[in-house]
Amino acid sequence: MSGQEKSWKELMFAAVSPKPSTDFLTGDWKTFTPVYDKEKCVGCLQCAMLCPEGAIIWNAAAGKVEFNFNYCKGCGICANECRVKVISMSMPDKEE
Amino acid sequence: MTTSTPISQDEWKFTAKDAALRPDLFFSGHRACAGCGPATVLRLIMKATRGPTIVTQATGCMEIVSSIYPYTSWGLPWLHTAFENVAANASGIEAAVKAMQKRGKIKQEHIDVIALAGDGGTYDIGFQALSGALERGHDFLFILYDNEGYMNTGIQRSGATPTGASTTTTPAGTVQPGKLEKKKPLTDIVLAHDIEYVATATPYYWKDLMIKVRKGLEIKGPAFLHIFAPCPRGWRTEPAKTMEYSKLSVDTCIFPLWEVVNGKRALSTPSKIFQLSPQKAKPITDYFEGQGRFRHLFKPENKQLLDQLQEATNKQWQKLLKQCETP
């Protein structure tokens, strides 16, 4: 250490986390997967606003919401809060 | 407050689609539990920012899950600090920004400073720093996300834990039915500092929440926002019902939504309904049901306590209505 020690002026101001957390996929945490009827979705965006993960994306061109299963933790808030009740939580088959 | 200016009357207007298209400055991939209420709160807050913003955050669940090395969930300058001094830290940032603006080192007209803390970092540990910063009148927004306990360290009681709730340090049993003390009236204490903007919000009413965040940022001088954020792990509820409890807390008048602008207190729309038609308010048992921390209250021997809690809630609500009439 001695001789090569940096002076305090050369050090970084604070500890820095170098990577965005979007590199860390949390999608494999889930037990249940949201499944929804795209035709019946009215695009009220209640699910997208209340999702804790930001895993529901508004596709303005299609006028529908889309799920990002890379981050969805399968909590089921979207299914519970959907105003037209078109989202349901399902357990995927193990064989698939 | 001599430095503050009244809030402009034209409110920030936006639709759900505008809000959904705003960039997410609190990234996905954070490691909060499934169904985390505070995570939704942070996403909504970050969507409501109006430009260059610096966030400083006290230790707590949301600090831990968003900054596990080498990952960070923050798309803006973010500074972690200890439990005690988040408000002091925000004061320092605000003062530094002001000094650098004076010397021409920063060109931006305004840089918003947000201090974030949980109920432990606000009600209990960080309280003196908050009080000091409010008294000095720094231009920052203090946001408290209240999940009613020290959830990060294993669900201990805090000053925000409501009466009757079972936590690991106030376990319900034969000796006592959960926490015996009342919840600290923090917003009233903050209001007593005579600051310009104090409001309460909850994530189910996300539009209301976002408008309140924007108002708090726009005002010059300190602003305080108390956000009620259900915690499925600590409250022992189903993750899917997080937002349902957020709604029920307002519907049962346990957590009424109001704001104080320029010293005048007014109920916000979701709570105003219960002022105009009180018969629509739900009994508190609707809110307690399904929450594991209140499960013991439904035992026959605790019936009396349940009645007392309903009475206390009604009393609080009536008091609030009076405060809204006469500021």
C-alpha cells in the first residue's frame, strides 16, 4: 500500500454502483404469471401505474399494455386492480 | 416563512398515458419483495419529477433493495446516508447547489432536492434532523414512505406502528394484544413548524400522489409528503392485495388524504367523498381483515379493543374535519 496510496484528491467522491439494476433480471422469482386478454384490455393503465416493478409497458402504437416478463415478480397486483378484470394469474405447466 | 411564494393555482395536468410514457427513473430489477408498496411509491415519485433532481435517501428497505452493489436502480444523482441525517444531508445539498449557482458553476435555474426516508428514518431516528431542516427553511421536499414498522430489519415496532398491530417486538399473545401505544401524529408535528406545504398520499390514488409530489417540488421552501405504503411482508397480507389495502386505508378513514397549502387544510378528492356522504365510509374491520398483524383482534376477547379502535378512528376523522373548516 505505501508509496502507491492515492491522495484524497484523486479518490472518487463516494462509493459508486457502476451498473444499472436493469441488468439484474428478477423475472425468475415468480410463481404465478399474469395472463391477459389483449382484446378486452381498455388501456386504462391502472396496472401499469400500480406495478411495483415497472414491468408493464404502455405500447402507445397498439393502444395496449405489454408485460415485461424479465422483471415481473408475479405479485398479482395487476390482476387484482384491473378494472375490466382481464388479467388472471396462472401457474405455467412444469412440462413446458 | 418569508422566502416562500404561494403555489400557483394552475395544477400540473396530465393523463394516465402521459404518465405511463414518462421515463422510469426508478429502474426495474430492484430487489424489493413481490407486491412491494413502497416500490410503486418510488416509481410514481420519480415519474413526477420536473427536471434536474438530486435524491438523498436514508437507510431503509428501499435504499437496500435499490442499491445492492454493483447495481443501482436510480436514473438520477442519488446519495445514500445514515438513518439519522437524511434531512441534514438534503440541507447540505440544497446549500451547495445555491452556492454553486451564485458562483455560476451551475447553469440550471432550479435543481430539486428530494429526501426520502421510511417511517423509522422519519418518526424515530431521523426526527431531529428533519425538525432542524424544516426550521432552517431549506428548499427541499421530504418524502416519508410509511409502512408502519422497521420492515427491513425484521418487522419491529416503530413510532408509526398503529395500536393493536402485532410486530416481532410487540407480539400479540396472552400478555398484550399487539402494540399498546398510539401512532405518533407526525404530520401534525411537521405542520406545527409552520411550513408551506404538507400533504398525505397513498399509491392507489396515484394521480393525486404525483400531483402532490410536483406541488411539493414547485414550492420554494421545505415541503413534507407523508405517503402510506402497505408492506405485504410486514403486514402479513397477500402480495396481490397491496393496493387494495392502500385504497381501504382511505375508505375506512384510517389514513385520510389531505393537503395544507399556505396554511389552509383541505381534504383531497378521495377523502372528500366521505365528508360529503359519511355513510359511504367503511368500518375499520374491512381494513383489518386479511392482515396477519391484526388477526388477533378478531378473537372474542379482543372485541372491546376493536370497538375502541373504531371509536378512536371516528374521533380522529371528526377532528380532521374540524381542522379543515377552521385552519
